[in-house]
Amino acid sequence: MGRFWSFLFLLVPVLGVAVFLWALLDLWPMQGHWLPENINDHGHVIDQLFMFILYLTGIIFVGTGGVLFWFMWKYDAAQNREPVKFTHGSHTLEVVWSILPAAALLFIAIYQMNAWADAKMRRPLDSLGPDGIEGTADDVYKPPLCEVTGRQFEWRIRYAGEDGIIGTADDLHVVNDLHLPVNEEVVVQITSMDVLHSFFLPNVRIKQDVVPGMKQFVWFKPNKQGTYDIVCAELCGWGHYKMRGRMVVESRDKFDAWIKNAYSEQERSEYIVSAGGSDE
């Protein structure tokens, strides 16, 4: 019976690899269970890092599963007739299996430094400083196109009005409806009104915790028109499951027309409210 269990443990890496390949090849009925389509010019860096870590940990996963199977098979009590041997452990082995994981983690940390800098530190610039060298204090950062605020349980979005400044009286306010122009570098300012949220745009490989009291920025360049999901990837309360919006990527002309129409609708609604009547 002991060797029967060894085969069951062997199925863990075998089935694990099989399911990953099944989803990766997008075969029935696993269609749509792998990474969503990437529509960000910079998203391939995140995908490459993800696949590298997946392959590295996958090899370790299969290797340790194979070693576990071999030990269970070789030293099955019902089949093994060798006398029992007692050991107090091996200092050499303990050092080796401490150094190898540490070295692997250190390698991953160094390997991903450029991806981290691109996604979290190298915010797009509008212009360089007088010295013409990027990364100096005189550089002018690209202003955010809009501000997204997480609130239980919705995404509140505001665009700058005619003054071009976010946070003034003429801002355009929408909820769960983020519109962006295609093929343009976009900077989004994100904040939280109440608790910890996580602003997640799967199709542009952006996921950033939104911390109350902090003003943060994310940036990307969408390259395909369409409608995509905005979700919260942090458990933020009883209504977390419904904290979902949409991201619409469209041409610059359609984006400008949407802004103009949405702004007109907002002014009309404000006029109706101030007049204390209806639009009839």
C-alpha cells in the first residue's frame, strides 16, 4: 500500500504540469484560463518576468516532487528489508538547501530590478530639465490624465475640466467608467477614500495597492481599442466582489467626443439639481 501512495504523490507534479500546459495551449475546456490579452506596450516585460519565475519554480516543483516519489518508493516499509538506520542529520545538506533557495531568490530580485523600475519608478516625462539628463530634479513629469479613487465599493474617476487641473470645481466626475485614448502614454493618479484597495487592470498588467492618505501613480500605453475590466484585487469589505468597472480604450477623436458629451451631461445634471426641478 505504501507504493500506491508514492504514485499518488507523483501525480501532483504530473497533473500540475499538465493543467498548466492545458491552460497555456488554450485547449477546451480551459479556454480563457491563462493570462488575459496584453494590450500594453510595456506589458511584455511583466509577462516575461512572470514566465521566467514560473519556469524556474516549475522546475523546482517537478524536481522536488520526483525526489519525494523516489524516497517513498525506495524506503517503503512493506518492501524495504534493510535494517533501520538512525541519523542526526547532515550539516552539509542543511547548508546546501539553505544557500540554494537564498541564491535563487537573490537572482530573481536582481533579475527583476529593471522591470520594477520601469513599472514603479520611471514615470513618463513631458520634458527633460535644462541639463537634458533624465532622472534629475528639474525633469517635468507627464501630468495624470485622470484620478481614480477607490471607495467601498466603486471606482470614482475624475478628469480635469477646461482649466486642465485635476481637483478643481470644473472637473468631470464619472463612476466605474475609465476612458483612455489608444496608442498614447497614459498616467493615472490613484487614491483611496476609505480602506486599502488594489487597482487592477489585467489587460495592461497593472496592479497597485491603493493606500488611504497616499497619492500614487501608474502608467502604461494601451495599444488596442476595446472594453476591458477594472477590478479590485484586495479584500476591502463585504461588497468587494462587486467593485468592478470598465476601461474603454478608443481613438483620440472618440475619447475627446466622450469627454465633451460627458461634461455636457454633468453640467446639465448640475443645472437641474440647482434649479430644484426636472428636465421635463
